[in-house]
Amino acid sequence: MIALVDCNNFYASCERVFNPKIEGKPVIVLSNNDGCVIARSKEAKSLGIKMGCPAFKIKRLIDKHNINVFSTNFALYGDLSKRVMQVLNTEFDKMEIYSIDEAFLDFSDFPYKEKGLFIKEKVNKWTGIPVSVGIAPNKSLAKVAGHIAKKYTKSGVFMLDNTDLIRRALNMFSVDDLWGIGRKNSEKLKSVGVFTALQFRNCNPNWVKKKLTINGVRLQMELYGKICFPLEL
């Protein structure tokens, strides 16, 4: 089993660590020169603020809802990312730092949800950063589980641990959100009636290879539970 630990609204969460007064209030972080929105808290998302939206277009919304606006502070985000990864490293020797706010963990010795809950609580306690944890047989399914954990569970932890549950999850999972698909490939798939991850899994592998190359076939195989993208330690 592999777990994906994903920091929730990472840049906004980092700002809250050093300014607890804005906890529970809408927060956005702007790109260099304060041009566009590159991070949003849950509260800001609920107000309809989109990623990449130019800041000048939402000035009235910012004033109306007293939204907390921050310029990017990459030194802060990098430092807190390092702290999160160090906490994870205290529990796991085998891990892959996938991005500034994500890491894959080897969960082979911990195939149960309780370990995910423990990790979530430990990271939050030691760093102040909230995380979601998705647990599954491989990276691609861990990404699916992590998406479900973040958006649809109260605990923030979700585990795909049997074939029937995987099938049901993929049947509800949009092909847009599949790891590595991207906008152009998503449009290709939708043009032939493939809208869910389960429909993609059921596609002819030869067609997938032709349209999405070998990486598309590997993703398809991972959705069946096979391991095609091993941890890069």
C-alpha cells in the first residue's frame, strides 16, 4: 500500500500558522507582483474565487468579505514544507517527496486507516499544517483516495483497500481529476464518451496507447491495482 499525504490549501495554511487570527477566515495568496490568485483557503473557494483569477477583478469581493490577501512568501512555504517532510520522515524511511506540499509514503507495513489518522494528527500538531491522506495499492489510486479524502470526508483520510470499493470510487471519479491526464487528454477522452475514471480503465489499451502514449497505458493499469509507477526514493 502507498499513502499520499497532501497539505490542504498549503500556501494559505502556511500564512495561518504565523497569523492564527485569520483561522476560519477567507485567505488568498497572490502571485509575483500580486497579479493573480495562486492559493485559496476553503472559505475563499466558497466565495467563488477561482485559481488564476487576476486580483484586480475581485477587488470588490475582497473588500466586501474582508478577505485576507497575502503576497507570496516562498521562503516561508519552503521552510514549512521541509518541516512537514521531516515529520513524515520520523515515521517512514521510504518516502518520495513529490512536490512542495505532497509526499508518497510506503504504507506496506501499515495497511490500515488508523495509521493515516495518526500521521494527519502528528503533522498538524508539529507544524500547524492540515493534511489529507489517501491510501491505496499504488500512486495513481492513492491520488484518487487523496482527492476523496480532501473533498468528501470529515476525517481527511480515505483508504481504497478492495476491488469493489475501487470500482465504485472510479465510477464516481471524473476523468478530469485523474493524475497525469491534463486538460488536452481529458478533452480527447470526453470526445469519445469517456467521462469517468472507470470508463477510462475499461478503454481498449491499444487505443489508449495510441492517443495517450505509454504513460496513459500505465495509468490505466494502475487503476486496476497494478504498480507501474514505483516510489522514487
